[in-house]
Amino acid sequence: MAPRGHSADDVARTALRILDDHGLPDLTMRRLATALEVQPSALYWHFPNKQTLLAELSDRIVSRMASGTAVDLRTEAGALREALLTYRDSAEVVSSTLALGLGSSLAHDRLTAAVAADGFDADTARRSATTVLHYVLGFVWHEQQRLHYDSVGVREESAGAALHDAGEDGVADIGAAGLASDDFAFGLELITAGLQARRRV
């Protein structure tokens, strides 16, 4: 039976809390074991190594984007971004998991379905989904890095400069992460416009 009655769900939920509170570098098996009041070796009852634990966290993070049948590409990409922004350092967790070929393919599958629903062939849908997945992961990783730097006061001067360079209305259009609020939509529009242009070739 599982040590001290802890389930795999208990371990994963506690790991997500540590990730969100302290960040990926501080999500160690020792810290997780301490939070659960068990020996680190007890964690391997549920997860054979840290990467399989991170794969579970990745699946839980990405699963937040699922809601019925996949719709248009912009909506699915936006849903993935929102899911990633739910937890600190989640883009890094999901990216490393995918790079190792672990975890769920849910995000890629939903993006693929959205492109296919727009009339594109299976190969184009798959490759377009990969492109958008990489774009979203990279964008959110950048956002989360800036959020971290802001939280420790590293970017105070650059944030001030951004406000100093505000538009005519005196308001700088930046989000909490220091990125223009429409930058994500602009980049995604470039990708979708390229995809539509490919249809016309």
C-alpha cells in the first residue's frame, strides 16, 4: 500500500503547490517529501523519478485548456496560454516534458484539430499545431521569466522606462509581465495569416 496513505494525486497536488509558491528550481523531491512528511524514497512509490512527476504536473496544467470540441486556432492557443499562466514556471515544465517525449499530447491534439477543422490536410494541421505550440510555450516562458524578475525587483528600471515611453494617452500598454497586452495576439495573427496564405498557394 502507499506510504502514509498518500496517493499519487496527493503527491502531484502538493508538487503543484510548491511549484506555484516557490518555482521549478525549488521543487525538489526532498522538499516535496518534507511537505508530505515522508522520506524522499517514499515518493518513488508513485513516481519512479522526478521527470515522470513533472510529466504528471504538465498533464494537469495542460488539461485546464480542454473544454469540449476543439474550436478555432486562436481560441485554442489562447486557452493554452491561460492554462500555462495558472502556475509559476509551467511553460518550462511543459516544454521539458514534451522535449523528452513524455506526458499527454492534449495541447498538440487540440491545436491540430482546430487547424484541421478549418479545412487543412492532416499533415499541414499537425505541423501548424507544432508551430503554434512552440510559439505559445516560448511566449509564456518569456512572460513568466519577466514576472519572476519583476517580483524580485530586477526589472524596476526597465518597467519605469516602459511607462515613460507611454503613448499619447499617457498609458503604457503593458501587462503585469511587462509585455504589450496585444503582443501575443499579434504573433498568433502572423502565424494564422501565413497559414491562410499557404492555402492560396
